[in-house]
Amino acid sequence: MDKLNQVRHDWTVAEIEALFAQPFSDLMFQAQSVHRANQPHNAVQMSTLLSIKTGACPEDCAYCPQSVRYDTGLERETLVPLDEVRTRARAAKDAGATRFCMGAAWRSPKKRDVEAVAAMIREVRALGMETCATLGMLTPDQARELKDAGLDFYNHNVDTSPEFYGEIITTRTYQDRLDTLAAVRDAGLNVCCGGIVGMGETQTDRASMLATLANLPEHPESVPINQLVRVPGTPLAGEKEVDPFDFVRTIAVARIVMPKASVRLSAGRESMSDELQSLCFLAGANSIFYGEKLLTTGNPDVERDRALLSRLGIQPLVPPAVAAARASEPSEPHGRAPARPMAACSATRQR
Ligand code: SAM
Ligand code: DTB
Ligand code: SF4
């Protein structure tokens, strides 16, 4: 039993490959055992994404529809106004999301960008939601400024293994990513860091990516596992589809090597069957993006997600601070419909 709770930072790639290589049922049993020993089971945390600045990104990430280098037909947009952020966050909260994530297509934010995002963070916080941002590379000072504005989580992915990384991105290094993660951690922010499956990487690359994450000085609180969304116009548009069982295996291994982390079943859900998603939950995924859109691509609609969670007997996981904020609100503020779509399960720690 002890082993199920053990948080390790000395994983070798070979050990993780051996986890992947187990018979599917043995891997799922191990992942589910670790999950139950470390997480409130039958509960899933829900975040809603908003792209606060879309397109025209100078980076060359081969998977990304927002890079200025690829013609993906995306309308480029300037920073969204504060009013719209407030409206979208309130709608997300009313639909049942507990965290609001703001994403910007920047290599790294400028000084005025950080100030503008800090104002957005304050607005979202005032609604009693958790806040998350993903804005590209950050300096230690920028990370502290965002923390001071009330940011709870910063998302910055390693995306893939250090060995495969150069095939996907050339405009910034793996070490740049690790430096940003260190700045985020040092500022006292919760770290959200994961990667993408389905870019042509090998199983060893997946093991190496998970080893990188698990061997960080502290495990990320949140680990998004994205299935590549193959967007026409990007260099990876023609990649072949990932074997769904290999995707589930990646979730299961992430759960085993990072027992206390929230593992997020992220991009790619729109094209997954309910049955495949439920296998991901069984493998230890316990957070999702909720709402019709990710940043620029689609996500299952709210009704489909509510129905799926309800059919599986899964409840929304509500962090204590969010539950407290909800409890202190009048039941029907400003004539809005009350925002309690499903019975909630209260989390005991932040993830
Ligand atoms: N520009 C910032 C950055 O790169 O850190 C923030 C936004 S970026 C879109 C956030 C993450 O979304 C990427 O690191 C990548 O893991 C994920 N992502 C982007 N496009 C994707 C796609 N087509 N399929 C799956 N995940 C994707
Ligand atoms: C993450 O790992 N996945 C989210 C979030 N972090 C920002 C983004 C997925 C983006 C998928 C492609 C798009 O919608 O543009
Ligand atoms: Fe830019 Fe982020 Fe897309 Fe890379 S992933 S092109 S940095 S928006």
C-alpha cells in the first residue's frame, strides 16, 4: 500500500517504458489502485478556456493552429476586452466550471501584456473562481507579478520528450521551457505542465516526457495530456491517429508516476467516444476542459459532458475556496439562473 502513495523523482525512462509495456488490464489495475489511494475518485475538476489573444504567434510549434507560419484560416485577434473576460468567466462559472484559464498566442508577454492579464485575473478572482493563465515564456519577475494579481495556476507544457522536441519546435529550447517552469514554481504558483500525444513520437518518447515531468523538483499540480488535434494547414495535419489504447496507457502511466497530481484529459476529447473517455477516467484522469471551445478548436458541448459524467456517476470536484465563494453568494444574483448544474464533491486540497 505504501508504494501506492509514494511520490518519486528518480524515475528512469526504462522503468516507465516497463509500465507502458504491461498487459492493458494490469496497467489499468495499477493506475486505478494509485488513483484511489491518492485522489477523491468519482470526481473530476472542470476548467473553462478562453483565448484572450488569438493567432499571429511568432513561434513555429508544428502542432499549433496559431503560429503565424502556417495558413490555418484563423482570424487573428487583439487582446480581448476586460468586459468580455468577465462575461465569459461568469458564463463558465454558471455552467459549473470552477477554474477559468486564459490563453494567449505569445512567445512571451510584454510588460503591458502582463499588466492587462493581471487585471483579467483580478476580475475572474472576484467571481470566486480559480484562475489559470498560459502566456508563453515568463521571467521570474513576471511570474511574481501574476502571482500578486491572484493567479492560482500557470500552464506551460514541455509538450514532448527532450529527444523529440527539436522535430516539433525550433524557435525555443526545452531548457527555455524548464526555466519558465522554475520561475513559475519559485513565484509560488501551482504548475500545470504536460504534453501532447500523437505527433509521431515513439512510446519511448512518451516515457521520456513523463520521466521529465515526474523528475521535476516538485510534480506539477496539474498534468494536461492532450491528444493532437490535427488542424489543416499545420505541419502535423496529416499525422496518423493515435491508437486509443496507447492514449489511455499514457494517462495511466502519468497517474502512476505522479500520484498526487491532477491528470487532465485535455485536447482531443471532441473526437473521442464516451467509452474512450471513460477508460481515461478509469486510468486516472480527473480533470477536463469544459465548454464548447478549447482555445481555437472544438471541445464537447456542455450537455454532452454533463450527460457523460452523470452516466458515469462522476461529480464535479469543487476546491474548498470555490465552494466557500459559492456558499456566500445570494442564490439568484441579478436574476441569473442559479449555477448548480450537478451535485458537487468538495476537494480537500488544491490541484
Ligand atoms: N503560447 C503559449 C505556449 O505555447 O505556452 C500558450 C498557449 S499554447 C496553445 C498551450 C498548449 O496548447 C501547447 O503547449 C500545446 O501543448 C497545446 N496545444 C496547442 N495546439 C494543440 C493541438 N493542435 N493539439 C493538442 N494540443 C495543442
Ligand atoms: C493544454 O495543455 N491544453 C490546452 C491548454 N493547455 C491551454 C490547449 C489545447 C489547445 C488545442 C488547440 C486549440 O484549441 O487551439
Ligand atoms: Fe505560439 Fe503557443 Fe501556438 Fe507555440 S503553442 S505557436 S507558442 S500559441
